[in-house]
Amino acid sequence: MARAGFYAVESGKISFRRDGHWYNDDERIENPRIALLFSRSLKRAPDGGYYLQVAEERAPVTVEDTPYVVVTVEDAPDGGLIVVTNDEEREPLDPATLVVGAEHVLYCMVKGGRFRARFLRSAYYHLADRFVAGDGGKGFAIEINGRRYPIRYAAAAHNPS
């Protein structure tokens, strides 16, 4: 176990997993401040991979599914929805970007449409009362401010962007 919950960026194999948690080797990083620092320090490499850049330290990161997860959903004053990601950023949900992937996991686009984010179960359940049958009774849609947005199904298992 890391001393006092601190993890040097260059120590061990760092990964961000589909459960929304950071790991050093196979040990979950329990310190929420370190996890938040890592979430805010994640960068995309030109080759499509990911790395952490913390001050002068830099280390490659394995991203298991998506680089961000939606940890909660909040109601917006205008009747829309706000998604809160693992880096504690808040942004309006673009319901047109909702897609169901493998294993019935819900995703949306975040960070100005640059990254796909996986909904954690608690965030998904916040949306449940807004789900309605799709047009013609096929599939599902989400209703926000009286408007229906179809929820698409991903052609592939997932797109780790």
C-alpha cells in the first residue's frame, strides 16, 4: 500500500477503470484528493492513448473504457439536466448524445463533445423517470422540457474516446 495514501505519478501501473475509480497496479486509490488530482490531470496523447501530467511528473495511463464517468446528474433551473463528471466538472447534458453501449451501459458526450463518458449506476438511475418508449414503441427516448430525444444503440461495443 502507498505510504499515507500518496501515489507518485511514476510509480506502478496507473489505470482508470470502468467502475469510475483510479488504480495503482491492482490497488484502488482510496484517497479522494489523489483520485480528483488524477482525474483533473488526465491528458490525451497524439497517438490516442492517455497520460497523467502532474507538475513535472508524467506517466502513461490505461483507460479501461472511457476517460470520464458521469457520477451524478442534477436538475438544471431551466428544466434540463447537468452531468457531473469524475473531475467534478459540471456541464449541461446534451441528450442528443445519449447512446447505449455493450452490457446496456449508457454514455454521453462531455467536454464540448470531445470525450465519451460512461454513466455510473447512480447517475443512470437519476434519469430513469425521464425514460419513455421510443417512437412507434421501438427503443427508448428521454423526455426533457417536453421534448423527446431518442436514445441510440451503439453499433460497436464502445468507442474509448
